[in-house]
Amino acid sequence: MGLAREQARERLESVQRAVREGTYRMEGRRLYAPDGTWIYVGTVVMMPIHGVSARTVFPDVLKMPREKLELLQLGWRASDEGVSNTRPYMGTTQPWQVFAWAVTRPGEMQMFIPVCSLTTTGVSVLIRLTALSWREQWNKEEAIEPTLRHIKSGELTPLLTLWLGDGKVKRLKRYKLIISARDPWKLGQPVDKYDVLISDGAEMFVKLKETAGEYGSLLDELHSHKWTFLKLESRNRRKKQAYTRSKISATIFINGIKMYLGFVAGRGGSI
């Protein structure tokens, strides 16, 4: 990550100097500096990164039975996981997702950073990992169908990783578990063009937290904003059950100044 950021900084300086001195040229959406450095100019400004890669063996951290591990893999495949030459891969800008996915695919791992983007919230680095010790056993459609069957039967492990991949962190007046999908009608009841309602009720958040087990301990260490959101929702549910007449206050006073404590989940990627 450090090498990628340093490379991005050098490329930005080159482009900035070319723009300032008027020595740049445009070819389509690409802006070139005299030294050949280029960036893609669109809704997001992207810069290619070269030579940042590694191969390692990722340890079996979870030490789960194969059947349980495959349930975690199933949810990832139904959401963000892709396939490259029969091998599972993950592309993400979220550092916590790198490890949350990799622990479900222990073994030889190839990692590289192909691109760095500039967003309104900072620098976002795309990390791509390929699990070389595994062969992908499902296509996207084949992963979605058994995931739905497991959910209906009460086995929520695939739903947990489906949520970590495509879950939508959004506070609503009512408890709703919402997943983003290209074809939402394949998963359940669409609520808009790309979102599907999986469950309407706080109890599902509680059950998902209980389902996580040791995997949840790892998510705690990774500070996953989606996992934190899920825990907050399940905790609020339990508090409302125990204290039906009391209110949950997030207001504090510091030196007589009224302040509010809130949870904010960023969507801009790694910063």
C-alpha cells in the first residue's frame, strides 16, 4: 500500500506540473504529462499503478470445518467475489474486506494494485487478490440460488458474507436489511432499481450477529463499518426489548457544550 501511494503521489505531481505549465495533452479521456504519465479524467480520476504485487500463503485463521467455510464462501460469491481463470478473486478498495475475504480462501494468494483513484473523500486504492489454491465452484447465479435457500431454511452464514459484500449501510426509521444487486428481483423484493429488501425487522440483525461466531471476532479487529452497523442495530434491538420505556441517548456534554455521538460509514474506499 505504501509503495502504491508513493507512486500515486509522484504521478499526481507530474500531472499537476504539466497542467500548471500547460504542457499536457488530451487523448480522449486520458490526460498525459510530457513524461508519459497519464490519468483517466471522468466522474472519478484514476491513475494506473505498476509493479506493486506480491504472492504469499494466507494462513487458515478460522480453522472451520470445510462445510462452514463453504457457507462463508457462498455469500461472498453471491456478492463481490469474481472469477479469473477458474480461480476466485476479490477486488476492493476497503482494507478490511481484503482480510475478511482472504480468511475464507486460505492458501496461496496473489495480490496486486492496478489502479489508484481520487474521490471526493480522498485517495482510494484498488486491491485485487486471487486465491490460487482454490477453484471457483459456483457462477454468480449458482451462488445466489443456494444462498436464498439457506436463508429460508434459517442458515444465515451465507447471508452474513452477502451482507459484507453488497449490504447497504443506511439508517432508516424501520429496521430493514437491504442488499445492493445488479438484478435485485433475483434476490427478493426490490425497493428500488438496485436494492432488494432481504428482511424487514430488527430480529434479523440480531440473528446475523449471533451467526458470525469467531468470524465476528475477526471483523471486530478489522473495524468493518458494515459489521459495526450490524452490531449497533442488534444492540439497539436488545436494548429496546429490555427497556421499552427508556430512550437511548447519544448526547453528551463537554464543558457545558452539548455534543452528539454518531456513527458515520464512509463509501469512498480506503483513505
